[in-house]
Amino acid sequence: MSDVATTIRGLPVSAASLKEGDDLYQRGLSSHASVNVMLALEDAFDVEFPDSLLRRDTFRSVASILGALETLGVGAP
């Protein structure tokens, strides 16, 4: 989880304070910042998010991001 949490930037709270189920949009994640998170995840884990995963719900929480990464074949980050 910590690898994913450290890619989340643009929140008014620290990544260390996030819990897996926290709604990142309620914690301050903007649509623009979610694109930056996606790009950082693609770089960090050498993956590419397909169109089917480019939805708000994919980036709603650390848990949903972990699920998307698992779908892309990334083991427990």
C-alpha cells in the first residue's frame, strides 16, 4: 500500500495518513490530480491503464487502485 500511497500527490493530507478505504476525492483529490496519479502509477509499476479502467471509481481509494493494479498483473505493491 505504501508504494501506491506515495504516488498520490495533490491532496491536502499526507499520504501516510491515508487508509486503504478512504475516499480520495472526499480527501481532496481533483480530477486533474487523479490523472497525475495514474501517470505516476504507470511509471512506478511499468503498466498502462486501459480505457476500461479510466473511470473515477478506479482512483476513488487506495484499495480500488490496488485492485486495478492487480487486474493489470502487478503483485502486491
